[in-house]
Amino acid sequence: MADSSLSRDRGIKLRSYARAGIACYWIINLLERCVEVYTRPINQTPEPSYLDKQMITESESVALSIGDPELGHIPVRDLLP
């Protein structure tokens, strides 16, 4: 969960996961009370990153999927303390 580690989660960890080709990376952002969802990694660049970023707010649900099939949704408020 990201509170004091948010800059590291958005920086070195995000680049590391993109470089490894991790298809979907979530950050549970405690400061803004949302889930950041990063998809479509770009890993063949000097600064690996993700093409898509979604900010899913506390009043919404985040889709849970493994590969293509969507398995369901998780309310963001259930992920926050």
C-alpha cells in the first residue's frame, strides 16, 4: 500500500515491472484514496513505463482479471483501511 512509498511505487517499481513485462500493475494509493491501474507495458525503452493509467476512486470498483477473462470487480473502498 502506498503512503510513504508512493514516489518509489510510481518510479523505480513501476519501471521495474514494466521492464519485466508485467501486464497489469496496481498501486493502492492511500493518500488519494484510489487505486492506480497501469496496463500495456512499454519495456523496450530506456525508461520503461506503461501506455495506460487509470485512477479508480473510492466510490468505484476495480476489475480483476487474469489475462483476458474478467473475473469480477473489487470495490476500491474494500482495499482501503
